[in-house]
Amino acid sequence: MNGESIDPEKFQQMKQIEELKKQVLSSVLERDAFERLARVRIVNPQLAGQIELYLVQVYQAGQIKGKISDEKLKGLLQMISQKRETKIKRA
């Protein structure tokens, strides 16, 4: 390590934020969708983080009506994945 120590207060805040995020996601996502997101997190943590952030923001804005199904989550994953693709064209 580089000699830096983790501030216990900051660590506790991060832990609380993660708990709140988990509660929101479990209340917003159906069981299958929640499990899919967990699998995506294992394979691609950055993509899962983007989806989680998006879902929390939409939830806080009050734009989620009912629970999000696995099919809807697949659509969100596909939409965000397509935005991240880089296209290279040769002249």
C-alpha cells in the first residue's frame, strides 16, 4: 500500500450509500432482473454501475411506475451498451 489509510467516517458513508442503492434496486427490479444485474456486475462492473446509477436517478425522480422486468432491463442494458460502442471508419 502507499501508506494512505481509509477514513472510517468516509468508509461508513460509502457503506450506507451502497445499502440505500441496494434497497432501491431491490424495490424497483423484479427478482429475475435483480439477478441479471448481479451477473452483469460480475462480468462488467462499469456497465452495471451505469445501469444502477440510472435506475436510482429515475427512481428518485419518481419516473418508475411498478417494477422493472427482466425484459426491460435487457433493453436498458442494450441501449447503454450501444451508446458505449466506438465506431471506426476507414477512408
